Amino acid sequence: MSCNKGYFVGGLFVGTIIGGALGILLAPSSGEETRRKIKDGAQDTFGDAYDQAVEYGENLKEQLQDMTDSVTDKVNQYKNQIENKIQEIQDEVNQDIEELNEELEALQKEDGEAVADAAKDTVDAAKAAADDAKDVAADAADKASDTIDSVKDAAKDVVKN
């Protein structure tokens, strides 16, 4: 669609120049009056072209701003999805740790110290894995946030220019 608009604007510009030149050249007038008409026609044509260029630039800037807003919204949606998934994982890990602690207490009461020590080691390993998972999730959230900031900054730079 924007390609067709470019052809239309170009055709309008060329048509204006050709029509103005033919009108001036075919009209019966003196040399001085014809030069004045040519000068006025050229000024009008270039003024129109300038106005069209400014309008096109403003439209392009609006389109870029719309795209920037759209990209920002999508990135924020993905960030929120990632953060929600991280929270779900953390909640599941915490629940698993609580269940393991309960099992450990039950084993300590039933089977004695050897089994309890083995279960405690398992719980400790699960806690370490949970901590690692939290660290990875936090790093992923930080990277997503950094990416969002980079995209926003780049989009703002494009819109400014």
C-alpha cells in the first residue's frame, strides 16, 4: 500500500510540473510575464512538493511509533509470561522441598538415623537444585528485561531520527 502511495505522490508531482509548464508555455503573454509565471509556478510546485514530503515524513514517523509501541507491547507480554512461568517453577520447587522435609521428619521417626541422613542429603540436594533453578530463572528475567530496554531504546532512536 505504501508503494502505491509513493507512485501516486510521484505521479502527482510529475503531472503538476508538466501541466504547469504546458500551461505557461501555451498561454499568450509577454516574455517578462511568462518568466514571472514560470517562477511563480516553480515556487508553487516546489512548495507543494515540500509540503507532501513533510506530510510523508510525518506519516512515516507515526507508522514507526505505532510499530515501536506494538513491539514494546509484545516484548512486555513475553516478559510477563516468562516471569509468571518462573514464579510457577519456584512455587513448585518450594512445594517439593516442603514435601521432602515432611518425608524426612517421618523417616527420622520411623527408621532411624541412617535413613534420615540419606533423606537429609536428598533434601539438601533438592534445595541446591531449587536455588540453581531460581538463579537461572532470575538471570532469564534480567536478560529479558535488558532485551526489552534495548528494543525500547532502539525504537526511540528510530522514531527520533
